[in-house]
Amino acid sequence: MVLPLNKQLVRFLGLQLAMLLLAVIGLAVAGRLQDLRGAALGFAAGSSGAVVFVLLQTLLDVCGADRSRKKALLAMIAAEAARLATTIGMLMWALRSVSSESAVAVIAAFVASVMAYTLMLLF
């Protein structure tokens, strides 16, 4: 059964929020409270692309992109390009806005948030 994009987005963001909570608990237990901002920015970088993808895909569907296969394919390519550009831009911004010591937290949180795509396939 294939869920509509908005329901998939809610599942995806819920899974990422649970993973962020686990990361925050892990950082708090490890005594690395200064890395919490970096972890939050890393998760934001991983999540923002999915939100942009769903918003753009929904907007293009409303505009009639689902009426032909060619338009649907072009809409999917445009939404995917916007997702990649947003994710890369947010990751670059996150890395520039934290100290070099917190960069590891940004990368780890980003990787964990991107792993949510794989986890969605399992659940």
C-alpha cells in the first residue's frame, strides 16, 4: 500500500524526530551539551529536503503535472533537484555556523536523519 506524500512526510518527520530525541539523550548522557545545537542543525539539514520535495511535488500536482507521464516525470525531477539543493545548502550552512568541535555532531545527526529514509522502507 502506497501512502499519499503528505502522510509519508508525517511518518518520515516523526521517525526523524524520534531519532533526534535519541541523539539528544545520547549527547546529554555523554556530557556534550555544547553539541546539541550542531545535532539539531544536522537533523534540520536532513529533514528540510524532504519537506521541500513534498511541497514542490504537491504544488506541481495541483498545477496539473499528473495529467501526462512526461509532465509527471519532469515534476519529479524538479522536486528531487530542489530536495538535493536544499539539503546540500542546509548542510553547508549548518557546518559553517558551528565550531569545528561540533562539526562531528552535525555530520552524525545528518547521517542519522538521512538513514530515516531507509528505516521508512522497513516500517
